[in-house]
Amino acid sequence: MFALSLNSLYKILKYSVICIYYNFGEVVIEVEYNKLKKVIAFLKGHENCLYKLLVDIVVIDCPENPLRFKIVYLLCSVKYNLRIKVVTRVDEITPVSSITDLYKNAGWMEREGWDMYGIYFEGHPDLRRILTDYGFEGYPLRKDFPLSGYKEVRYDDSQKRVIFEPLEMSQEFRIYQFTSPWYEKK
């Protein structure tokens, strides 16, 4: 088995990556969003890498950062029995290049990233809602999305159809102060 070392990988990709490091036994490559597709194409096609399997695309929302979304691509090389993570960071309005032409299964995962977080994948052949309704407002996995949503959905028996209404809370949010039973009140 022959695979590239971290030093060799960095020498080849030094103008395309921010950094390369080990994290819990796996190689992590941090990439600028505009160089992402180039790096992933290299990792898939180079004879000493051959990361032919896209395992998953994971999005992490950190609203306190200026580049709010961290997108992690998990790749696997079956030939060398290795895994690698390619990480990029973007904000709410920056599009990321789609990798559906490199990996066909990326289509579903990118649609999920669009539907749940609002990340636009440029060049995606069919970017539309996949888990929510077409008229759904907002992106439910963002940390700033309200826990109860914006609208209430119910079936109206008299009209024989589903009704969308603005959400009305029947009770104000309460602050509960739980005291420990192990301590006596003074």
C-alpha cells in the first residue's frame, strides 16, 4: 500500500489549502471555499490518494463566527483503507461549488444542506427543497431558527384541507427555578 504523507500532500496542495493536520487519527484538510472542488478532484483522481467514495457532507452552524457554516466532506479511499476530511467555511450568502459531477451521491447531501441550512451549492443540477415543503420559510437547522417554527399546520375538518396559520403560543414562556431537594431553604 502506498499513500501520500502529510508533507507530500502539503507540498502538492500548498497553494490550495489553509492547513493539513491529524485529528483523532484522520487527516483533515482545511480549504478556502473557492478551491474546494479543485482539492476534492485531486484527492479523487491522484493515484496515491484515490478517495473514490464520498461518505457524507456535514454542516456545522456557528452563528458567532463571521464564516458561520463549517462544511465537512468525509471521503474514503477503499484501495488504501484511509479516510480524510476536507473542511471549508462560508457565510450565509457565499455559494459553494457543487461536487455532484465528481460524486453522484453528493446531489442528495447538497440538497439537504440547502434545505436545512440555506447553503447555496453553485452548479448543482437540481437544488430544491428535499425535507421541507416548498413554501417553508427559513432553514430549520440553523441555530437562530425558533424552536417552534414560524407557522402552525393543522387539518381543518370543515374545509377538508390542511391549514397554515401564524403560530400562536397559548402560554407565555416561563422561567422555572428548580431548587435542589438536597439543600434546605433558609
